[in-house]
Amino acid sequence: MKALGLFIASLISIPLSGFTVSALWGWFLVPLGVPAIGIAHGCGISLIVGYLKGTESEPESTGELPLVAAKALLNPPMYLAVGYLVHLVMGL
């Protein structure tokens, strides 16, 4: 049952990561002349980076699955928030 929760968290985190990558790309790379990307491209880039980075070690117990799911759901908004703050500072 917990594995199903992890799977659902993954399905939610993929577009969330795509949105985050797309926003960060727009804030930091588009001003440098790189073309803008959409959420679908952001999802693809996120998946490529995750694949190249390699998978983290498997949870040692099913008790760790909620932590893995929480990380998958909370990391993108945290990166987006920090990126937004940096973006605001860049405008000063």
C-alpha cells in the first residue's frame, strides 16, 4: 500500500518538477538568450537529470517510503521558492 503512495507521489512530482524547471529556466537562462521552455520540456529535463544522477539507494524499510514521497513532493516547491528569492535579488 505504501508503494502505491510512493507511485502516486511520483506522478504528482513529475509535473511539479517540470513546472519548477521551466520557471527557473525562465528566470535564469532566458535573460542570457537561451530560448524559453514549457512545462513538458521541464519534465523531460528533470527526468534526464534524475536518470543521469542515478537512483538513490532503495529504502531499507517500508517506514522510509513516506519520507521518500515527502521529499519528492516538497523539493520542487522549495527550489522554486529559493529560486524566486534569488530572481527578486537579481532585479535590485
